[in-house]
Amino acid sequence: MLGALLVLAFLPTFSWAHWSSGPWRTNATYVNDNSSVAADPYVRWDANTAAYWAYSTEGADDGWYYGIYTSPDLSTWSKIPGGAIKNDSANVWAQDWFWAPECYFNEKTGWYFLFHAGRYTEPKLVAENFKYPDFEEASKIGVAVSRSPAGPFVEIADKPIDYYPFDPEYHDINLLMSPPYLVPPASLDIGDTAPLGTYIPSIDPNVFWDDDGSIWLFFSRNAYRNWVWSDEFDRYIEESNIYAVRLDDKWWHDPHARTLPAVHESFRDVHKGQPEGWVDSVNSSYPGPTRKDGSVPVISYKLQPQAWENAHVNDHVASNGTLKNRRWSEGSTTIKRYDSFGQPVYFLTYSANNYESPDYGVGYAYAHSVAGPYYKSGSNPILSQDASRGVYSTGHGSILASSTNPAELYYPHHARPDPSADRYLYTARFSVDPDSLYVGFGADEGDLRLPSGVAPFSISASPLADAGNGTVSWNVSVTAASGAAFDLTSPQNRVWAEVANGSVASVDGSVVTVARAASGSSVKLVYQRARSNATQPWANVVQFQGLGQDEVTVETEVSV
Ligand SMILES: *[C@@H]1O[C@H](CO)[C@@H](O)[C@H](O)[C@H]1NC(C)=O
Ligand SMILES: *[C@@H]1O[C@H](CO)[C@@H](O)[C@H](O)[C@H]1NC(C)=O
Ligand SMILES: *[C@@H]1O[C@H](CO)[C@@H](O)[C@H](O)[C@H]1NC(C)=O
Ligand SMILES: *[C@@H]1O[C@H](CO)[C@@H](O)[C@H](O)[C@H]1NC(C)=O
Ligand SMILES: *[C@@H]1O[C@H](CO)[C@@H](O)[C@H](O)[C@H]1NC(C)=O
Ligand SMILES: *[C@@H]1O[C@H](CO)[C@@H](O)[C@H](O)[C@H]1NC(C)=O
Ligand SMILES: *[C@@H]1O[C@H](CO)[C@@H](O)[C@H](O)[C@H]1NC(C)=O
Ligand SMILES: *[C@@H]1O[C@H](CO)[C@@H](O)[C@H](O)[C@H]1NC(C)=O
Ligand SMILES: *[C@@H]1O[C@H](CO)[C@@H](O)[C@H](O)[C@H]1NC(C)=O
């Protein structure tokens, strides 16, 4: 008990170094639950604010795009009011489908970059990027910038990045189809009569900085308008695939962040003149693009078929003609490691199947060169639905390390607690072994260990003004080692108040109120975490430094 009081009172300044050392440990745990609506989450540790930040397709307030959440511990999240990009801010170039943001920070220039997809629907803009004014689903990638991880982010320019990805070998069978574009030609022979060449709609950006200084953009070729013939199923299947392209790096080094990213010259206009007979524009009122840039195919069924990606290839008949036959792979994240021979290994996680279905899951592929070839793992999918645990539609995450240990990796992603629920932010431990070319996930259910660097916790209480009604209140704050405060209204963590003689205190988020009648007694404020066990939902948190030291609860005492 003495230890407890010492820790609590003196935590920020008191040094234990004389008799105890090693990292702080805590038995605080977290539970993946439905507290934060999030889709396609991208999460990073931000040293400037000493907190984790999450960016999501969903979760923004009206009038904003992209939800932003912040967390001291990678598990209890507080929503930032608004969102990342204000709808009426300058340069918002897309009309809709603002999807899958990722945020990167340049330490040298102090700018935060938010990459995201957006869709053009205005025929003139659609044609300028995709040749046809009625091109179905005209998605492009844009970049907005901010001085703060909390935003607001403002688009660098009123247009997407300077990149016109083009596929000269695609027979554009969409030109043979009619809205609602559910029924492709019945045979490859018919499909092959379609004109060659199409611009590629792009979504799901993931920027990768290689250690030779080159910057790469991984993205997904939007499924819409990408029907691929399958001999195996004797039909066209609408696919999304993953591609990579090298970016120029002027934008990254611009001290004013006013330079829009552009494709690297080695990929610029490499399909110039292809295919033969190409006409830039189909309508003089709507000029088409004149550039035709390259890309490297990274993940597709054609490059390497895996049966788990076939969950929706029969959807058209199964839905009585209301859905397309689909096969999607998207939402990639790439990281690099070296094996014990010093050989580089690039690991790429991706999500396959329809995000709306419970089958959405995660697989991975590896390569020894950034542009591939990438080999899918035979263990795929490595993260997928499990009805016995009530986890569905797992996917589209990102990879990050804990704030204090670069080797301790996590994969925040989205999942649904039942097949028709919204998508929520879940986090699982992630392991990588370049020697065995292995990537794996830890548990995402039950009581999960907090990341390193969160403990030790500190708790403090400051008296609030006398309400004059016979009560006395304190504003309580619990902070992580980084100094970042916990949201005490979160369903994951709370402060519990114990009044010495057993009279009842009330706790409302961070505010603890006690009857003034309890004058002279003391109130103990204890930090607790939610447990997955419904019969014992709250548990005191204990922490200690090094091994063999007494565990102490995170508590403080106030007198009435
Ligand atoms: C969240 O989970 C709780 C507990 O399982 C449940 O009672 C509640 O209905 C869920 N809320 C949403 C919005 O899914
Ligand atoms: C953004 O503004 C446009 C034009 O007023 C409106 O159509 C659209 O619904 C708005 N979107 C959001 C997310 O507020
Ligand atoms: C070009 O577009 C205009 C405006 O939508 C339309 O009136 C015209 O018929 C189109 N011309 C052709 C050749 O499609
Ligand atoms: C399937 O669609 C057809 C045509 O729309 C309709 O007549 C039929 O009743 C539908 N069948 C089922 C089982 O929904
Ligand atoms: C006294 O006032 C405080 C602050 O307004 C309020 O939270 C509390 O519920 C009130 N208590 C009573 C007994 O009225
Ligand atoms: C409690 O303290 C926090 C942090 O200083 C502050 O943001 C909040 O407004 C305070 N709450 C009350 C009820 O005073
Ligand atoms: C606790 O003490 C206060 C006064 O100090 C008194 O009003 C209250 O009734 C006591 N509660 C119990 C359960 O003894
Ligand atoms: C939940 O916790 C209680 C108390 O520790 C224990 O008796 C019970 O077996 C636990 N239930 C489960 C499902 O773990
Ligand atoms: C932490 O350990 C204490 C003491 O052993 C225990 O009472 C408490 O339930 C544990 N808390 C958690 C979150 O496991």
C-alpha cells in the first residue's frame, strides 16, 4: 500500500533507477469491440503529439470527409470533431467516393500528407481523365496536407496526382455493355472484339519509401470496368488488382507542400502510341487525356490464383441477377525487412473478396524486389471471419510499430461484430519473419496486451468549483507514459471511486462527485480497464518496473 501511494503521488518525477530497472510492465489489457466506427483504417504513431492517430473512410461528421481518431494506447480511441477534409475547403477535386485515406509525416518539412481516393462524376472531368465522359466509376488518388495530424487537411491542388495509369492490352468490354453493367459478354470471343486500351481507375493508395530513396505508390485498380475472362469459371469476373508505380520525389521535399506528387519519369507516358489506332477523345466537347503512364501488376488472380479469393465469382446467379460476379484484391500495405543473408524481403498484405461480405479477409505476398514478382503465401487467408468468435469482414488494415519498440508490430484493421453490422476499428499484433517469409497475426479477441510504451500510467485529480448543492467534484485525468490523456468516457477504460466508509460516489467520465456529507473521509480514485469477461467486466490496472517488484494499482486519494 505504501508503494502504491508513492508511485501515484510521485510518478512523473520520482526515479526508481536505484533499486528497480527495466521497462514498465502493466497488466492493463484491451478488448476489440464496437466503440469506434472505422473503415479501411490507417494508423500511425505521431511523436509530435505522443499519440496514435487513425484515419478512416468512415466516422467523419457531416460536411467532412474521413474520420480521425487519436489514442494513447492503440486501443481506446477518441474521435476528433469534424474529420480530415472539410467538404467546402479549397481544391476539393472529387465529387464522391472519398475512400481509404493514409497519412504520412515528413520530419524535415513538418508536413502531414493525406493520400486518398475520390471519384469524378462530372462528365468533363471524367473524360479528361478516362477518355469517356460516361466512364463508369472514375476514381483517382489525391493528396491533402496539414501542419497537424488532427487536420484540417487541404488538397494540394484542385486535381488528383499527376498520373494517368493506362492498360494498352485490356479489351474494353465495357463498351459492349449497358447500364447497370451487370452482364458482361458471354464469351471471350465476343469480349475480344472490344477495342483495346483503357485508363485505370485507382483507389487504396499506400506509399512506400524504399531505403534507396525511391518512393513507390501501391494502389488498387478499381474493380469497376475491369472485367477479366476466367477459363476456370468460363465467364467474365469483375476484378480489382494491386499495382505499383514509382513516384517522383519533388512533392516530398517541397518545404511548402505545394507540389502535387507525379509519376516518376521511368513510368511516364511509357504507353505513348499504344494501342495502334487509339483516339484520345470520343467527343470534341470532352477532350480525353493524352498521357498514358505505366504501372507494375503486383497482385492478381491471373498472376497467381488462390481459391480463397473466389468467394463472389458466382454472385450474379446467387443474387438472382442483382450482383456482379466479382473477385477483389485491394487495401494493400507494404513493409520491408532483411533476412539473415542480408537479402531484402518485401511483405505486402492485401484484402480480398467483397468488403460488404463476411468473407472479406487478409492475405499476404512477398518479393525480393520492390516491383516484384510478389508470391502469395500458401497460408492465405491469414486473417478472416470466425463465426465462433463473432468476427466478420476482417481487413483493409495498416502496419505500424509500437511507440517504443520498432520490432513490436500491430495491424489495425476493420471488422464487423456480426455480418450486417458496421465496420469497427480492431487491432491485432502482427509478426514478420523474413527468414521463413512468414507474416502472422496475434489474437484479436479476448483480453489483449497493451503495446509497450503505454505504461507507466499517471493519475491526478483537480477539484472543480463548488456546485453549492452539497456535493464536491473532481476532474480526474489518467495519462499514458507519453503524457497523452485517456478518454475516460471510452467504454474501454474508466476511473472508479471508492469512498472510505462505503458511501456512494458518482463517476461521469472524468468527473467524480461525492456527497459533502462525507466530509473528513477520503476518496480513492482507481484506474480500471474493461475485460472481455461479461461477468467481471472491470479490473484494476496494476503496474511495476523490472521484475520482482510489488505490483501497484494506478490510484490516487482525495479528501472531502
Ligand atoms: C456494441 O456491442 C454491444 C455489446 O455487445 C451491443 O450491446 C451494442 O448493441 C453494439 N452496438 C453497436 C452499435 O453495434
Ligand atoms: C459535400 O457537398 C456537396 C455539395 O454541397 C454535397 O452534395 C455532398 O453531399 C457533401 N458531402 C458531404 C460528405 O458533406
Ligand atoms: C458530345 O457530347 C455532347 C454533350 O453531352 C452531346 O450533346 C453530343 O451528342 C456528343 N457527341 C457525340 C459524338 O457523342
Ligand atoms: C428473380 O428475378 C426475376 C426477374 O426480376 C423475378 O421474376 C423472380 O421472381 C426472382 N426470383 C427470386 C427467387 O427472387
Ligand atoms: C450538484 O451539482 C453538480 C454540478 O452541477 C451535479 O453534477 C450534481 O448532479 C448535483 N447534485 C445534486 C445532488 O443535485
Ligand atoms: C477536465 O480536464 C480536462 C483536461 O484538462 C479538460 O479538457 C476538461 O474540460 C475538464 N473537465 C471539466 C468538467 O472541467
Ligand atoms: C459516510 O460518512 C458520511 C459522513 O462522514 C456519512 O454522511 C455517511 O452516511 C457515511 N456512510 C456510511 C455508509 O456509513
Ligand atoms: C469470468 O470471471 C469470473 C470471476 O473471475 C469467473 O468466475 C468466470 O469463470 C469467468 N468467466 C469466463 C467465461 O471466463
Ligand atoms: C491486474 O492484476 C491485479 C492484481 O493481481 C488484478 O486484481 C486485476 O484484475 C488485474 N487486472 C487486469 C486488467 O488484468
